[in-house]
Amino acid sequence: MSTIEQQPQPMSEIVQDYRKRLMVFGGRASGELASNIARHLAVDLGDVTLKTFSNGEVYCRYEESIRGADVFIVQSTAANEIEDMTPNDALMELLAMIDAAQGASAHRIIAVMPWYGYARQDKKSAPREPISARIVAKCLEGVGVDRVLTMDLHAGQVQGFFHVPLDHMTAMPMLAQYVADMGFDEELVIVSPDAGRVKTARNFARKIGTHWAVMEKERPAQQVAEIGYVVGEVKDKTAVLVDDMIDTAGTLTAAAQTVLDEGAKRVIAVATHGVFSGPAYERLTQENSGIERIVVTDTMPQRPGAPDNITVISAAQTLADSMRRIFTDDSVSEIFAGENQLF
């Protein structure tokens, strides 16, 4: 039996000119922040339909092709009262957006989570408790995220829950520069509200060129804090309380009262994440707290009714710089001179 081989037909040359595309989409919990990030990146914010059905289920659909693109989905897993979203709604919407992007053949899917919800539940503090920060990591990886970008995690060990790359950013250099530019007459002292933030306070003080102190804190129950005493000199100085987040403001107001009792001239507070849940707004008025100014970033949307002493500065530029470096496969830590690991 003879075999007749067919002559290969000439084929047109394959032009290997693949150009990556960067696309930015925002969830409803971080729509304004996503828009600011896109502006800093000089790209249009992607068109996506997001809605909640009458039974509470979330829905999304990308209204343009994302095939082959690096898709950055900006969504803090935080509440947004204006959009009538809870943190759990925001998380579910983020998962739906990741899954839809994977099904639409995105090249890479990067979840940009300036505020990582459930980060405080990073270990078991009592028997039969979940490690909820790990649950969030498993959910993100389960639906196909390729990378996660977050800012000032409450605990460094959350990074260990991921098998995909996690890039950690910090707003502390930006906040330190803001405080330095305020130009107080009194000498500044940077105060850590508890021992867990000593390294953050030390680095913060080093950037400004001043001293730091630490507070002894006891927490008798969840979301209940009692401040004992200050280790360090605060008398006749401007005390700057530095933390990663302000939630119900129990810790912050107790710390402010303590440093004032120790003789501080005035109290300023700075934090990356302004959660401000429950009675926070009422507690944080200058009349009730004694805090002259509270500076936070826009990692999560603020509910209406904030007291006049709260100032929000934008982290969009820092986030955009990090996203640009991820897209071009450059180092993210170079933005922060390696100081984005604060734990």
C-alpha cells in the first residue's frame, strides 16, 4: 500500500504583535475611587452593568469586550449606604465580577481591594470560631482571581492565606507627608494606640523626624477597648495617633483622652481606613473626643453625616501607580522604598 503525502499549503504569516490592554472596572462599593484611579491611569473606566435583584441577589455584565485584557476590578468589601450595599453584598459582587471576567477570557484578573473585609478575623481567638479572612481568600481564588492588590492589612498573616500573588500597599508615607505639611507650632509625638502598631508608629515618626510613644491597651471584649497608660513623653506636645483603621472609635477616643490627661496640647488622628461604623461619628466630634482633626483615606466610601473634624484624602494616585507597575511587570515595593511591609 502506498501513501500519498499531501503538499503543505502555504499559510499567511502570523504577525506576533500582541499588545496588552489595561482595563479598570469599579464595583458599586468603590465606584468613585475606581473613577479617580482610571483618571490617574489615563484610561476610561470600563462599562459594566451592576444591579441587585428584588430578592437581594447581585448581577453583573461587562458591556464591552475584555478578551485578552488585564482586568483590574476595584472593589473594597465595605458598606456603601448610598448604593444600599453591605460588606457582604460588596464581596459577592466582587466574586461575580471576577467570575464573569474569567468567563469572558480576560488575560489576567486583578482584584484591587483597598479595604480587605474580614481582615480582623485572621485567627481563632476562641474554640469553634472561623478564620474569616481565610474564607475571603479561598473565595477569591476559587472564582479565578490571578492577583490581589490591597492596602494596609490589619494583620500581615492574611498574606499567607493566598496562593496567588498578593501586593500590599501602604498609605502611611502619604499620611506622614500630610501631617508634616500641617505645620504645628508644638513638637510632634507619634503615638501607637497599641503594641501591635509600634513598627508603624516608629516608621511614621522617622519620616517626619520626631519621637514616638506607645500606649498600653487592654481589650476586655470585641469592639471594646480600655487604654491604660502612655509609654513615652507627650506633655506639651501635639500627639498624632496612628492606626490602620478606625471602626467604632472606642479605641481612638479612649487613647485621645489618655494622652490629653498626660498633658498633650492637642490630639490629631490618622488612619488608612475610615470604617466609622455604629456610634463612631457621634464619638468623634471634637466636643466629644477632644480630637482636633481625623485624617483618613478614601479606601472605602463614607456614609453621610461625618463630623467636621474628619478629613478624607485620596489614595487613588498610590493605587494607580501600583496598578501600572503590575501591568508592566515592574516592582510594586519600589514605590514605597520597600516599606510597604509594616508588620
